[in-house]
Amino acid sequence: MILKGRVHKFWDNINTDDIIAARYLVTTNEKELGKHCMENISPSFVKEVKKGDIIVAGKNFGCGSSREHAPLAIKGCGISAVIAESFSIIFFRNAINIGLPFIELEDTSAISSKDILEINLDKGIIKNITKKDTYRIRPFPEFLKRIIKSKGLINYIKQRYHLYV
Amino acid sequence: MGYTIAEKILLTHIDKPKSIKPADFIEVKVDLVLGNDITAPLAIEEFRRAGFKKIFDIKRIVLVADHFVPAKDMKSANQAKVLLDFAKEYRIKNYFGPGIGIEHALLPEEGLIFPGDLIVGADSHTCTYGALGAFSFGVGSTDLARAFVDGRCWLKVPSTFKFIYRGKISNLITAKDIILFTIGKIGVDGALGKVMEFCGPIIKGLSMDERFTLCNMAIEAGALTGIIEPDEISFDYIKQFKTKDLKLLNELRSDSDAYYEKIYEYDLSGLQPQVACPHSPANIKSVDKLKDIKIDQVFIGSCTNGRIHDLRIAARILKNRKIKKGLRLIVIPATRKVYLEALKEGLLDIFIKAGGIISPPTCGACLGGHMGVLAEGEVCLSTTNRNFIGRMGDPKSFVYLSSPLVAAASAITGRITHPQEFLK
């Protein structure tokens, strides 16, 4: 899978209240949640996002609450992937489980807002087209690859129990 | 090499028990699965959309309507109804409707948590139950939907950080100060994905209510969970419920040759009450450095500090005193049982006469839901767990986190205040 998009750069410790404030947790609709993504910290973010864009951040992305509405809001506003130096433990699970492409990159400091990135998930390479640079991605462990390949945890479970309903 | 208590619990919850080591991926069998009125509707939707029909064990599912209840608006009313309808359809015994309690205060109180249990909950503060020597952690709604189906959950085996606390602390220092101090030292990702095992003489001396506070905030250091080895205090607590073989509990100890990735040792002698400043639970200062901070609202409650012990210590300060004119004091007992006990002991009387507002049990104010939402520019001193931007309301409001003692003292003066001004 190849993802190409423009970067929206964020900092360390972006928390789930930043991603989607609790006052919007009265719906489970991805598009509805997407309208308020990053509203508390960057009110113009949603307007600036074009379909396929990429969020790049520092360490501990998605810390705080377990709300799966956070990765849903990111997907819902049109973001195609999140790259960060590390992810909070629950956000990491949620992203795997719902099939939001996310990438751990040891150092994201060389990537700036508005850079155009091309992510090749199969080859494990990110090309920074703007800066003519290439970054290598650590591959996912085999176990997680199986869930990703199934396009999320629910499909993985359905296949496992042969539930084709 | 021996095992930590956390690893021992994992070993008893996998098929074909063998050896495990940090970073292994395993699938654990869970003893209890928890969801609330925010996270469960999403799980229920996924469960239905996937076409699942059966739940693995209706006795092992707990659904709690606690976040936006009694419903704050039509949308949250509908979400709460999704929860209730699902509970009815599947005859889920452990459904707790509005006002019964905040999940993490309620479940232990209901006797649903035992040492050695493995619990997953679609709420980040599920780590609270480590206080009883259970292995419990927060998951997402999809995890919840999956656990409904087969009672299992995937997990990357975490390594453990050990935290040892010694020294002589004053009676104005609470578990909240200890955990805030710790998060201040290691940062909001200081224990990212790890187990925080809390031990040492100071921890041994904490009551159950305080231990819940301590483990509750492990997530705020990025940890998967926090845990305390069960001892007489936790045994006493669980004895009121059904009796598992207490002898087995003695095996719930970390081996002397267990592997710890890091060991932190703190001497807390002379520690002052701690306050987390905006906008991070790791932005910690001693209370005496903040005496010029004026506040508009004080909130005492939540899964962190809404238990009877918390209300008792706050009432000690507020007894026969009045809060600062113009300030709002909101007190929310975490469960109905706490509410009734506070009523019986006259604590609610003290809060109301001091000028406080009492609300039925709800998470509400902690996450800017209802019952205490902040306006632009307002400052709140709260006994909750997070002070992120906009956490309790307007993105331009400010939240400080503290113990109930500091919160009560500050409600009287209208600025952040050391409880020693009112208690010796």
C-alpha cells in the first residue's frame, strides 16, 4: 500500500482530548467526529486537511483516554496515516484494531508541515518528496501484521471463527 | 529468572501456560470486560455490524452508565439507551444505570474485582484495579466488541518498572500527592506501555481508597497498568465479598529474582502537597509555589478522588467553614454507596453548608461533559486525573490537579492553598 499526502506537523504528547474533545463523544459517526478533530489545539486544522494528508508528531501520540473516537476522528477528517516517534499504549491498539495506518519513526524532527510524503508500507520506506529524503520504518511484528492484513480486529476474529456473516 | 506479579497473572490467563517474556504477543482470557456509556455504544455497534449474535459469558460483562448521565442532552440520552437496550437484550446482570456509580469506584465496591483477576475495560482508568492486585488495563471499543465475542484480548507482554517509596510523610500527604510526584519525575510517557509496580513501606501504609487513587493514575505516566501486591489491607477489603481461597493469594507476589526493567526509589520525607499545573499531569509544583493562583471552581470527585476517604478528608477542612464568595465548589460522590455514607456521616451537610454543590455520581465534570463545565479563562482546581487543554470545558480554561485536602483548603481561600493553613 502506498499513501501520499501533505504533512500536518504536531508536537509531543498529543492527547486524546486534543484529538477529539469529550464534548463531541455523543456520536460514533466517523465523519461527524472528524469535523472536530484537533479543535482544542488547532481550530483551523480540519479546514486545512485535504483527503490523504498525513499527521506527523513527536513522542507519546494519543496519550490519555481510551476513546476509539480519536483514531476515528482522524480517519473521518480525511487523514490517511499518522507518523509519530511513539504512540500511547491504548491509541496503538485502537489504530491497529480499526485499521488506521500508523507508523513509528524513531525521529520525526526532520519532517515539517506541508512536506509531501510518500509512504510505502510494504517496503517499509517513507520518501520525503519535498526534502528529497528517505526514512526507514521498522516492520510490524508478525502478530500485528496478521490483524492489519485482515483489515482490523473484527475481521481477524471473524476469519478465525469462520464467521462469514 | 522469576516473574513479577503482573507476569504471574498473565501466565494464569493464557492457553497452555508456558513461559512469557516482555514484548511477546499473547492472547489473554479475561475475567471481566467493562464498558461505559461512551465506549460501549461504539463496541455494540461494531458487534452488531459484524453480525455477532452470542456473548461469551453474560456474567463477565459489566456495563456502567456513568459518563454523561443522567443524560446531559438528547445525543447522550440515546447513547445511554444503546447501553440499556443491549443489557436487556443479552440479560447482562452487571448493568449499572445512571447514578449508581463511576465504574472504577463501583466495580471494587460491588465485589467484582479480585486479586489475580485479569480485567479489560474500554476506559483508560481501568488500571485502577491494580490496587487490589488485579491485572487490569484500558482498551478501545473494538477490543471490547471482540471480548464480548470470545472473552479474549491481545496484548504485548509489558515489562515492569518498580517504584519503591520510603520515608516519613506528614498526614497532609495523600496517595494523590505520591502519584503526582511520581508522574512529575518520570513524565507523561515515563512508563510508556509498562507495568508500574508500587511498593515500599509508604504503600503498605495506604488504605484501599488511597491505593485506588495511586493505581488510577498509572495511565497518566503512559503505563499499561499499575499494580500493588495484595496484603492484609487488600484481603480485608475483599473478605466482605465472596471468598476465593485466600491462601492462593499469597502466591501473588513478585519473585525475588523477577526482572525489572527499571527500579525507582524515592524518599518522600518532607514532601509537600503536589499540584499538576496546566496543561499536563507531569507539570508538577509544590503547593507553596502556587499560592498566588486564583481559582473559580473547585471540583472534588471522579474515579481518582471521589471515594469516602476523599470526602472525609475534604470535610475535615470544610467543617464549619465557608468557601470563598463567588467560587463554585462541586462535590460528586463517586458511587451511590459513597453518597449514602457521606450523607450518614454528615459530610454532605458540611459541604452544602460551606457553600458547595452536590451532584449524583457521574464522571461529568472531569471530562468537561456536564455538572461543572468551565468557561473561557476560568481556573479550576480539581481532584481528577487530567488537565489537558480543554479537558474540563473551554479550550482557554485552566485546570490544576491536587488532592482533596488541597482542593478543600483552596475552596475556602479562593487561591491554591496548603492544607496546613487549616489542619495541623
